[in-house]
Amino acid sequence: MTVRIDDYRSAVENHWCPGCGNFGILEAVKKSLVQLDLPPEKVVVCTGIGQAPKLPHYLRVNTFNGLHGREVASATAIKCAAPDLTVLVHAGDGGAYGEGGNHFLHAIRRNIDITLVVHDNKVYGLTKGQASPMTTRGTKAKIHPHGVPSNALNPLALAIAQNCGFVAQCMSARGDHLAATLSAAIRHKGFSLVHVLQPCVSWDKVHTYAYYKEHCYELGADYDPGDRMKALELVLAEGDRLPLGILYRTEQPTFEDLALSHLDAPLRDLPVDSGRIERLMPKFQ
Ligand SMILES: Cc1ncc(C[n+]2csc(CCOP(=O)(O)OP(=O)(O)O)c2C)c(N)n1
Ligand code: SF4
């Protein structure tokens, strides 16, 4: 089979602001799915609400567009029912780490084989630039004129500390690097986090393309992603140098291996015995 970029082209009109970093992420996702030779019918993209979650509207692919912050939950259910599908989650930093923060933590523990791509634009973009979990403390804007009082989250440190099997950071304008990292994340067996730095040209005038060009650097071939302490040291370092690449990687049994391997067939293909609940209920009465 040879999948082409056009197989993923959607006819839906795009509503992102011109120059938004989401465009780079969308193109890199297409490139990665083509690199992996994955046909659209084998891919599901789960999203919630926001600018990032519009991504599957612009991609001809299966999608489940649910509640804000619940995108990992729907992806988990779909992967359990149909393990043969490639399941991606696209969420904003608000959806992934704010409303969906609890799902993020527990998906790492569960290690289900899905890929979470977080579009980190450092704001709640769709609702006009309120502070998100990634907004730097002290940031002033019309909506928080006295400066944001809370510290920003460090999701990369959280994920590595929790032994997440695949943790990467990318930048939306570095398309080839992002596509290659997404392909590695999708190939990884287990939960993978790809945290993508993405300029919001409308609501964040600090984290611009020029800012990321100045502060980002790609990890070299001599970097060992198997070294957890080194990875933690990198993501906990003070300062404004931003490492890009696979920060940490380790193999471990997946949720499917541990909790679903006793099934005779994928949940999707098992017969539904609707009388079973009625027969069970008397035992609890
Ligand atoms: C549970 C819930 N909380 C809040 C909202 C309102 N809301 C919708 S989109 C959004 C902001 C989205 O920001 P983010 O997830 O960072 O994505 P972005 O738009 O920046 O890509 C908010 C607050 C909602 N729809 N549901
Ligand atoms: S508001 Fe920001 S995140 Fe949303 S489309 Fe515009 S530039 Fe992109």
C-alpha cells in the first residue's frame, strides 16, 4: 500500500488565524502518517474543544470530537475496543494539562498505546487568550491585568518522573523534525507524549516564531534518551534553552498487554449479551 498526502486532504474550510502554529502541526501530522504508510481508515484522532482540537476537521480521518479535557478518555475507550487502530489525541495545553490534567496523569500510569500531541500555545486560544497551565507566572494581559499568580506546569518533568515511556518536545515550525518525532511516537508501543511548542500569533506576543528560533535547539545524536536522570535534569534546568527531540524513552508492558490479552477477540468484535446484566443484578439485591 502507498498512502499519499492527498489521501488526508480535507475539504473543510480552515478557521485558524493566518500564521497560527497549528498549520505546521497539521502538515507534520500528514507527513508522518504518510511516512508510516497508514491509510486514513486505520487512524482515529480524538479531540475536545479549542483551536488545536479543530485539527481533525482539516484532515480526512476518523475522529471523535468530545468534551474539552476528555480527549484522552475517549481515545482510551476507542483503543481498548479496537486495538488495531492507530489512535492520536490532539489537545491544547489547556485541554491536556488543565481540564484534562487528571486524564493525562492516569494515562501515563495505564500506558495505553495512544499518542498525545499537545499544542502548547501558552494560552486558552479559542476563548481569547486567558491564562492556561503553561502561561508563565507574572504574564500580564487584558484578562489578567495584575499578572498571572500561579506557576506554569512542567508536564515534561511530570511525565518523565512518572516513567512515561515516550516523552518528546518539538516546535511547530520545524516540520521535518516534528514529523519524524511523531512517527517515532506512533511506532512506540505504549503511551507517548509529544509536547509541541506552537506560537499563537493573536494572543501571545512573547512566544513568537523569532523567540523559538532563538531559544530552541535539537538534541544531538550523542544524546541518550534512555537516561532518565539526564532527561529530568534537562527539563528541570532553569533558563530559556528549550531542548527538542525525544527526551526520554523506555519500553514497558502496555495496558492492552496486561488487561486485555485474555479476550478471545477485540472488544469491538465480541457479541453483546444484553441479558447478562439482568441475570447478574439479583446477586447484588
Ligand atoms: C470543561 C470545559 N471547560 C471550559 C470550556 C470552555 N472552553 C472551550 S475551548 C477553551 C480554551 C481552549 O484552550 P486550549 O485547550 O489550550 O486549546 P487552544 O484553543 O488554545 O488550542 C475553553 C476554556 C469548555 N468548553 N469545557
Ligand atoms: S487564536 Fe491563536 S491558537 Fe487560535 S487560531 Fe489564532 S493564532 Fe492559532
